[in-house]
Amino acid sequence: MRGVFHKVPLYWGLAILLFMLLFPFVNDSRSTLILLTQIFIFAIFAMSFDILLGYTGIVSFGHCMFFGIGAYSTALIFNKLDATLPNFLIGLVIGIILSALVSYIIGLLSLRLKSHFYAMLTLAVSQLFLVLAEKWRGLTHGGDGFTFSVPDVFKDRTSFYYITLISVAVVFILLKLFTESSTGKVLKAISQNEYRAEALGYQTLHYKLIASVTAGVAASLSGALYAVSLRFINTNVFSIEVTLDALLMTMIGGMGTLAGAIAGAGIIEFLRHYLSELAMTFPIFERWTIILGFLYIVVLLGFPSGLAGVIKKFTLKKGRREKKRNMKRAA
Amino acid sequence: MEVFINLLVNGVSTGLLIFLLAAGLTLIFGLMSVLNFAHGGLFVWGAFSGAWIFKETNSFLLAIAGAVAVGMVLGWVLERFLIRPVYGNHVRQLLITLGGMLVLSESIKIFWGPNPIRVNLPAWLEGSYQFDGIIIIKYRVFVIVVGLLLYLALWLLLSRTQIGLMIRAGVLDKEMVQALGINVKGLFTFVFLLGAGLAALGGALLAPYSGVVFAEMGMQYAILAFIVVIIGGMGSLQGSALASLIVGVAGAFMAYYMPDLSLALNMLLLAIVLLVKPTGLLGEKGSAV
């Protein structure tokens, strides 16, 4: 019986994936395709953040730095070299290596600290990256940013849609395997009670480092795709808003469930898209970020496990009711 | 020599402004282990409401009083509706206060628009003093005097009054104080309001100092205040004062000699302190590890 319950989300996932694969054939709106692409990119970013927040219980307020590192690595490669696929791979790999290094060093220095200190330190380091990108104008053109051309495969909206969709699916599967591996189980233990995990003989710092490097690498991938999707980059990729996006998506979707992060990315990007369209008729919606802020606070206070938690509660209640009914019938 | 003295005055006055922000943070943390990420939001609300009241009424004292009042009201709302429901849960505290910060700094843009606002100096504080060719801007001296007076007042409050005694005891051992029949939650609300008022005051004083205010400045100064609080030691008022001066003066000198490295210097200071003495310069409680 339990096995069947376990399989239900899998069928759902496959159904959604199939729908998304067929979607471009039934849809002819360019903006919807772009919006979905944007959702996929941020879904990867939100999932990477969920590895830290949901699965390991680490609060990082500087996650934008990995997003930015990935974005800038790709953008700079395309700016300096030709727009070919191998160059994209080079940029991607450079971004991933840099992110892995940075997350490793930061983690080594600060993951042993208490949560407040880690949150503050990551925030400060990410701001340092922002300042670096703004001051190193020779390379980054500062806040003005620069445009660059990308390979033709990425220029075509439909093929880029498929590339991001497949990336989401692959990252989701890899991260799911990671969280269900023995390492993932230790991470879950750390999030529930770090001292107990340590008392059981696990070197928690070691495991937290693995989590933070994994999250950094995945975030770097999403940053690279983001830069390619815009064909433009400026220092905004290092801004605190990017970290807040990840936070909102993970919290609203439900932390500790990778699917929740994807759902959260969808909700936030949809809201952002339609609220900024509404802003054209009702100027009050120009400040839609504040609406997201209130939503975030309400979710945190009222539904700490997010959308995924609400759904789980609902299905559990239903399951229990059915079970009761069955038992009554049996009696 | 002239440059040296000028930089010193700049550094000390900036440091004291940061101290106003850091004092609230460090006391709030020391008493309840709540790290308030929304503190910068109170600061920027103080700056904007102070600047606005000053523009409308042309009275600087009224502007400062109004800013402090606004800061305290917002602080009360923050404490009552955001922080109180998540007492004791560090992760949720961190997350929710960051949400508070987001709402506070975005709502600034609703009231005053997204663009930076120019702020003028009050007439009686314009101009500068001259001693043998050394020019010192009047307003900076004013900030230094106010900052020192506030530090003195805070120190007197903490060391000479009944409530100060309770706060210090609460910082040392919250459970013990509670067991002795003192309402620690009420005490915490008081400290939170005090900290909120100080943050707003810091913002109101900073507005004419920098000449321009913008919504993102809350986060910038909050980061400086965090750095100061860590360097000084969580929960230690003296530590925060000392670290504020260090960060302010070092920042002023770096901004003059190596402008690109000024933020990096603070990060370096932070990293060294965290690695060598994670409790901070004068901190006893709230070790970082």
C-alpha cells in the first residue's frame, strides 16, 4: 500500500513533464514560452536553495553569489570568445568550478558558526561580489552591464525552452537522488537536530560542506541559463533580490520538497508577470514586490511548510478519512 | 595633518551613526538571541520620515522626534506581529525578519517613490569650523556630540537604573532572570522599541549627513551594523561602540586612500575576528560557534 502512495507523485511528475514537452505544439504565444523558460531557470535556482534551507536547515542569505558567478562566467566567455556551443560548455564549467570553490571556502570558514552568523556572513560576502562586479568595470561594465550574442540553438525560443525544461528535469532527478542517498539522509538528520547527528558520529561540517557545494553548483547552472536567456548581464544578478526570490519560491512552494521549489518558482514568476501587466492599468501594482513580501510573511507565519505542506495535509486527511470509512465498513 | 584630522572626524562620526544601529541589534540579540534583519528597514524609515518632516516643517528637532516615533511604532508592529510568533525558532526568525526588511524597504518606495531623495542640512548646522587651515564640517561635529551623548545615556541606563540591571542580567542568563519573576518578554519589548528608536534616529541623523536617501541604503548600513556587532561581540554595548569606531575610522581612511577596497576591509576584519576570536572583541555571551 505504501509503495503505491510513494508512486503517485512520480506519475504526476511524469504527466507534468509530458504536458510541458508537448506544450510548444499547442501554444503559439511567444511570451508564455518565455515565461515558462524563466520559470524553469528559477526552478533550478530555487531547488538549489532548497538543498540548503529545506534539506540541511542552513539559512544562507547570499545564494545570489553563485547565481551571479554562473551568469557572469557564461556572459564573459560569450563576450570575449565566439558564440558557439563548446564555448558555452567552457563558460558553464568555469562557473561551476568557481562556484564550487567559493562555496567550499565560505563553508569551510563559516559553516561551523551558528545560523545567525552564517546568514550574516553569506549576506556580507554576496554584497562583496556585488561591489566587485560594480567596481571591476573593465571586465563587467559595472551596473550598465553588457550584451553578448549566443549560439543559434539558444536564440530559438522553442529549442531554448526544451533545453531549460530538460535541465530542470535532470537537475530535479539528480538532486532527488542526492537527497535520498545516504548523504541526503544525514543532511535531513542535521536539519532536525545537528547535535544529535554529531553525537551519532557524523562529521556534520563535512556533510554541510557537501550540501553547500552541491547547492552552489546547481545555482551556478541556473545563473548561466539566465544570462543566456537574457543575452545581457549587469550587476543585478548579485543583488539581494535574487536571494529573496529563491527564499520566496522555496518558502511558498514548501521547503524540503524539491517539487515545492519548482511550484514556488512557477507561482512567483506567474504572479510577477501578471502583476506587472496589471501595473499598466492599476499603478498600485507597480510595487508588486511588497505583495510578494506580505505573501511570504503570511506563509511563514501561517503555513510554514508552504504549498506542499497544505497539499500533503489535505491528502493525508483524505487518506485518513477513507481509512476510517474502510475500517467502519470492515467492522 | 589636515587630511588626517578630517578623515578622523569623518570616521568617528560615521562610526557613531553605525553605533546607533548596532546598539539596538546587539542588545536585542543579547537579550533574546533574535537577530533582527529588519533593523536596516527601521533605519531607512527613520531617514525618510526625518527628511520628509524636515522638508515639511523646516524644524530639524521635530524631524528627529518624528523619525524616532515612526521607528518605534514600526518596531512595535514588527515585534508584536512578526517576531513574537516565532520566538525560539532561529531559522524562522531569520527568515521572517528578512521578510520584514523586504516589506519595510519596499513600502518606502510606495510613500516616497523609487528615486533617491535629496536632503538639506538645517540652516544652523550648515558651514564649517576653521582652525589654522583645518576645516571641520559643523554637522559632523554635531553627529559626534549627539552620538557620544547617546552612548553615555545608554551606558547610564544600563549601568545605573533598575531596568538596566534587569537587561544586563537578562543578557547574561535569561532563564535565571525569568525564574526570579521578571517579565523578560516585556523587557524584550522595551529593548526592541529602544533599539528601533535608536535605529530610526541613526537614519534621521544620517539623511542630512549624506545629503541623499534611498531605499536600498537600509541594507547597506544593516550589513555594516552586522559586521560591527560581530566584531564587537554579540550582546556587548561597549564592544559595539569600540567596533563602530574601528569600522568607521578604518572605512574613512580606506575610502580616501584605497576606495575600491573599503568594503573588502570590513569583510577582512570580520573574517579575522570570526577565525581568531569568534566571540568578538568584548563579547562573552553568544559565541559564534
